[in-house]
Amino acid sequence: MSHQRTIDAKLAERLSEIALQLIDQDAACVVVPPQRPSSGFWFGGGNLIQDRGGTLWLIGRYRNQGDSRTGLGAGERGLELTLFRSDDQAASFEVVHRWSKADLDIGDRKVLSIEGSALFLDPRRSSHSVQLFVSTEKDGIGYPDPLQSYLKPGTGVWTIDRIAADSLETLSTAKPETVLASSDPRFMHVKDPFIGSHQGQPCLMFCTHPFCWTSSNTGFVPLSEKEVSMEDAVLDFFPRGFTWDVAMSRGTAVVPLPKVGEFCDRDLKLLFYDGGECVRNLDEHQSAVSRPRGYSCEELGGLACYHDDDLQSVQRLSILSPLFVSPHGTGCSRYVDVLVTDSHYIATWQQSQPDGSQPLVMNQLPVSTIERILNR
């Protein structure tokens, strides 16, 4: 990596300022509430896109109380994948279609839970240009030898499926197919897809877990016009960190920045990610500094960046502490997504509330504000 340009301290400060104004915890407004205002209930884990006519489309999943560590008998968990549309520039959203777990079954592989999803409009395709990627936990896959006994009863293996159609309206009639799955115990579970860019080509980015559920990392695979294949994936470009994100580093969004001023010839992109120190919440020492640590299902938010459209140049900006923490509840702030329009950057994310729930919240930042910070 010696030939790659690095991010200096001054630029890193400006990038963090942009991100903090975008993911403004106090200015955020609730877009989609969960099914119940209670711990373990949320909506999110998807993305927001804009079609050629200017209509906004939002995908995400409703999650209800449940705990995979003790098997699926302890709650419903990832319950429903839902598609919304907005014809008033995100002032309101209406439901277009709902997918239940059963709707996402593939053959005899039954869906036990639904997690992250991503809509992608592929301009290179003359047919099936609308693609919906969704991660589901399925029964009937199992672990490879000699680890079969490690899979807890009532749980499954996460894979990423694709639903392709000629229009957003006809997604509801298309059938899912599995495009990313792994039998490597180090990357056994593949989930939480989102869309990025690498070397001038769109790519599908995703999170992986090992068979033991103790950590998560971020990988990517090119979205060429041929089939998506795990054989083409890069699984270690953004591994978990060393401090507040030592237990997990799950990317959620890639955001291009304006090419202005001294950055007119630099292709800078932000990478938002979720992190945490542990899988379960830990008791703090009574005389130590109290701080949110982040743990499974209650992650905190981090920021990285890369340049020259090279994901291998990624650099962490949240090195010693998270950048995004909710002022409510557990502090959880995760699953950031950002849509870039002609006039605004529109951010959505899951934000912990005083009641413990995590609704999908939104904030918008004018492009002119981002340009001003970069030009300073």
C-alpha cells in the first residue's frame, strides 16, 4: 500500500465533521417506528434509493424481540422485509409490499430470520435491472464437518439472496435466489448487504461472522454483469478493529463526496460502519469511566474513508472511540445509509430510544454544506 495516498489529520477532521452533521443524533426524526416501543424491537437495516422519476424507495426489515444465542424459541426476531415509497421527498412513506419469512424460503431451506437488505438499480442491465439483496438465516444448511454439533438447535446459517425484476413494482412477484453463501468456518455466516464501489465498478459489500459468532468483519464482491460469486469476494479488506470495535466492524454504507476545491481531482468516499467491544453487554467497574461499549444488536457507529475508488485503501477515522452514539437508551446508533441527491445527502439509521427500541430515523444535509466544509 506504499503507493496509496493517506488521509492527513486536517482532512480527517473535516470528514468527521461532515459525518457528524449528517448523522446528527439530535436533529434526527423518526421515519419508521418499530412494531412496539420496547427493547428488542426495531426497523431498519436497509437503504434508500431514488428512481429516475424522483420517487424515493425505502427497504428494511421489522425485527421483534428475540435472542439467537438461546435459539429461535426466544422470540420472533427478523420478522418481515418491507418496501416503502415516498412521492413527497421523504416527508412521508407508504408501504408497497411486505415479504414474510415464508415468502423468502428457497426450496426446503426455511427462513428463520430476516436481517439486512439493499436495493440496487443497475443501469448496465436491459432486463432485471432492479435488484434487491436480502440476508436471511435459513434452516437446512448446517455446518461442515467437524463442526456440525456447534450449530445451536433452532438456529440456522446466514446467506445473501437476490430478488431481480424489471421494475420496483414487480419485485413482489419475483423469486429469491441465493447468490452468496460460505462453507468456510471463518466466514460461515454472510449477511447485511449494501452497495459500494471499487475500481470503477459497483460492488456488493457485506458482513461475515465465523461459526462461533464472536466477531464480524466486512468484505466485498464485484457486481459485474455475470453471476455474483463467493469465489470473487475479498473477505478481509476491513477486519474488526483494536479498541472500541474489536468485536465487530460491519460496514453499512459507502458515500461519495463532492469533488470541489482542492479535492476536485480526488475521489473520496466515506465508509460508515457499526462496531462494538463485545458480543454481550458487560458490567462496568463502578469507579471506572462509564461509556457505551457497544455489543451485539446494540452496536455503535464508526467512520472510515477510502480514495481513488480503491477499497483496499480504506482507513479508519474512528480509531479509539465511536463517532456516532445515540443520546438515548443504550447509545446504539447503527445501520447508517446515505442517499445522495442533487441537493441533499439523506441519511437514515437505527437510533436507540429511551424505551430501548430502535426506530429508523432520518436527517438531511444540503450538498452546499458539505462543499463548504471541504472548501474551508
